[in-house]
Amino acid sequence: MFAILLSDKMDPFYQNIASFPTAFFTFFLALSMVYWCIAALGFIDVDVLDLDGIDVDGKMDINADTSISSADVVAGLIMRLGLSGIPVTIIITLVSLIGWILCYYIVYAFFDWVPEGVLRYLVSLPIIAGCLYVAAVLTAVAVKPFRSLFAKLEQKTEKKVLGQTAIVRTMRVDNGFGEATVEDGGAGLIFKVRALGDVTFAKGDRVVLLEYLKENNTYNVISEDEFKN
């Protein structure tokens, strides 16, 4: 298998994915893959990019007394496309993957007819825009059945896991970062957790989920020993 990947027959494929416009999606797809690998190792939160201004049920919380930020604009676009309630990292990964596939085959099928140079770059821009739009729409269709599942899962787990012991899975847990895993008899449930005050926990420490903060979708935790005492 690896011999095929290194053979000369793969050169057109590599040239396609590394050249504009496919390279645009190749970059974000590669970035997504690196992100999931790092998240799996516990160095960053799984939903590190999630927006605080949008709820799982699709409602947007924007303070009328403040100016609209770029994050609010992104949240609005997510709602408009029907992607609310889905982790942003999943959205970016799916849009990157679908856009990459669409762009690759468009370039493969039609770019031999486009002269190299400035014209090819001018043609590439609408292709990127079109692939992004189609990819976002297809992503919305693909994840729509899971929106209610995410909402129901969050509501059920909030009541179920409070007071339970969790194992820290990230390199640390402090008042601004961290994740922990609660055993559920399967693969385990992963939650964003925060320590109280200046307390810091390390990977493998046992903590107890003490309080759920809906606005940040996080749980305040204390050490298991402190909870028992």
C-alpha cells in the first residue's frame, strides 16, 4: 500500500492537492487532522473552537448593548445553515473534507482546459467559493439528524454525571482549560472541566464534577479527596 503512495503514478494526485485551488482545502483538511490527533492526546480541548454565543438548541445569545463581533457573525452563519448545536471542530472538518473532494474532482476534470497563469487563479476563486457553499450545505444535511441527539445527550448527561468521579485526560486542568473522562461502560464521556481558584490538576488525577456552567458548557470540579472530606 505504501509503495503505491510513493509511486510515480501518484504524482498527478499530489500535484493536484498541493496546487491552487485544491491546496486551500488541503490546508484546512490537514489542519483538522492534526487538530484531532492533538486533541486525542489531550493537549487541547475537543471543542476548543466552539462559540459561547450559540446554544445547543440553536438560540443565539448576543448582548444588544455590545457591538457585533466576528464570532457573532460566524455564529449567525452557523445558525443560518442549520449547523447550530454541532461542535465547530466537526463542522470545519466536514466542510474541509467535502470541499476538498469537490474541488479535487473539478480541477481534475476541467483544469486542463484553463491556461496557466493569472486566468487560472481568477477561475480558482469562484471554484473555492462554490465548493465552500456546497460543502456547508451538504454538511448541514449530513449533521441535521444529530442536532437533537446532541441536545438530548447534553441535557441527560448534565443531570447524570454531577457528583461522579472523572479522570483528567488533558495535560492539566485549571480555571481556564481542561477535559476529563467519565466512565460510562463504553468508550467514556469527555467533558470540559474547570478547577476552582488557583487549583491545578494533572493528567490522571481523579476529580468530581461539582457544578455545570451552561453558558460555557463546562463543569467545575474539585479533587476526589476534597469531595469525600
